[in-house]
Amino acid sequence: MDAQTTPVTIGTVARRAKVSIDTIRYYERAGLLPAPHRRASGYRDYDPGVVERLRFIRRAKELGFTLGEIRELLALSTDRERGVKGVKQRAEARLGQVQQRIRELQRMRRGLQQLIDACPGHGALEHCPILRALGGEANP
């Protein structure tokens, strides 16, 4: 067997993919990774290709994809007929969600900035515009 087909241990996979052993086990339970071959001793033997799959999962998570969405992307990555179109649609949907979240964060930033600008930074707590606004009173 060569290095590309020789089974590797969970520790080796974790180091190569830069994830924890617990993460690998979690992804197995979540169905994102195929069940590894088990030795008679119970130790897991992984196909070296699982490292790339873990890197894919990690990068997709960094882009904000949920585990369910990642599962769909992984399935689409092997679908020769709909794969590219489906992946693009999922990426477009994720981008729309990111853009919505950015709009929400910008709205929150504006609201916080208004409260900060209205607060003198001194005086009695009961007159603090930030606390009054958080307590349900109208914005300044």
C-alpha cells in the first residue's frame, strides 16, 4: 500500500486536518464523515482522503455554512448532474444570509452609536439614556 491508501489513525487525521479528535467523532455521528473501519481492538482506521473532507468542512464552517448545509454541499460534490449548479445555489443563498446579517449588524451599530452619542458619560444612573433605552423607554 502507498501513503495515499494506507489507513491512518484518528490522531494522525486530527493533526493533518487541524481539528480535534472530538470534532472528528462529532462529525462521524453527524453523518459528515463516513464510518471508519474498526480494527479488532476497536481503534479506528481512516482513509487518508478523510483529511481533505475535514478541511472542506472546516472551510465551509468558516464561511458560515451550517452542518446541515455542509452535508448538502458534500452530497452535491459527488452529484455529477446537479453538483455545480446546486453548490452555486447554496453559496448564493448563504451570501444572501450574510448580507442580511450585515444589514442587521449595521442597524445595531447605528442604534448603539446613537445611544453612545446621547450619553454624557456622567450623572445619575436613572438618567442614563443607554439604560433608559434598554429598559424600554423611547430612544433619545
